[in-house]
Amino acid sequence: MAVEGADVVIVGYFSGKQKDFAALMDTAAQEMTTRGARVVGRIVQRRGISDGGVNKMALPYSSRTLLSYGKVREAAALCEQTNADAAVFLPPLTERQRHVLTGMLGCPAVSLANAPPAD
């Protein structure tokens, strides 16, 4: 997906132990801006803050959506409120996740990890 001129929501998924997640979100926002997109929102899903979560960190909340159901609803609301053209996920997404998330978010779900570099 070409992001030049697009309004995007950035979605991050991070371990609770990862203290620099805000800097990673800032870096992603800067990359989107460099590609000509306008960042209109950010959503962060943190995992592994509790003892039970730490043991499950390697697993997504959902194999269908990566995120928890509540976080998907929050992202969908933000995409709708901002009229986002796309939701850009920091982690890689499977084809199935992209398809399911696109339907749930009301705009294309794409992965920054799989996106071609800026020219």
C-alpha cells in the first residue's frame, strides 16, 4: 500500500518489559512521515506486565488479530474517528491477520515490518 498522502494510525504490540516502546512508536511515526503519510493516531498493546502475561508474551493475544479484542475495538474506533486510510502495525502480520483486521478496523491493516522501504 502506498502511504504517501495517507492518514494512518500506528499500532504497536510490545512486551511489558520493553521500556523503550514510546521511542519505537516515535520512530515508526517518523518513518511514516518520511514516506509522506500523516500520523493521525497511535494505539499500543502491551503484554507481559503480569506474571501470567510474561509466560505468554511469545504468543499473540489472538492468532486472528494479534491484539486483544478490546484493543481491536479501541483501534477501530480511532480509525473511524480520524477517518484513517490505514492502520500500520509495527509487528509483522500474517495474511489472515491483515484480512481479519482490515474487516474489523474498517480500513486496510498493513505491517510496517513488511512494507517496502521509503524511496
